[in-house]
Amino acid sequence: MTEPTSDSESPGRLPEGAKGSGAYGWRRRERPLRLERRLEFANYDGLREFLDRTADLSEQIGIYPNLSFGRTYVNLTLFADEGEQEMSAEAQAFADGVDELAGAGAG
């Protein structure tokens, strides 16, 4: 798979309460509680492959993020369950899976 060419968030920003997710570009936001990440790709084919693999991951874990994308980028948003103060274990697993798909866990 073509890895993203850039990640809009700097590595090392571990969101409070995020177990392993923030180090690769996830940013925790409040009101409503959510994790956000933007990835950019060199071309549409790389983006399309990433989106297809992300769809497979969603089906495996049962988490369906909000996605917005253009020709060479994707924005992902994971919302906490209503009334919760932390992200669910499933949302964390999804975020970690996206990190692996993006190649963030490889180095």
C-alpha cells in the first residue's frame, strides 16, 4: 500500500486518555470529545487504497468514523459515545489500526 506523504499533526502528541493513538497524529478534542487525524497522499490511488482498507477495518471492529476527503487527503474523526468522558476501547483499537495502515507503527 502507498503510505501517506504527510500527517498534519506532529508525532509525539499523545492525547490525554488515548492509549497509543496520539503519537502518530491523532489529536484529542473536547466538546464533543473526539479524536481527529488528517493524512495526505501522493496521489488518488494511494488514498483510494487506504480508504478501502479503512472500510475493512471498520467492518472488523464495528467503528465507523466520520470521513471527509479530497483527491489526495483524508480527515478522520472518531467521536466518543454520548455522555462518556473517554474514548471507547473499540475507538482506540480503530485508531491504532489506522496508525498501522498509515505505516505509523513501522518506525
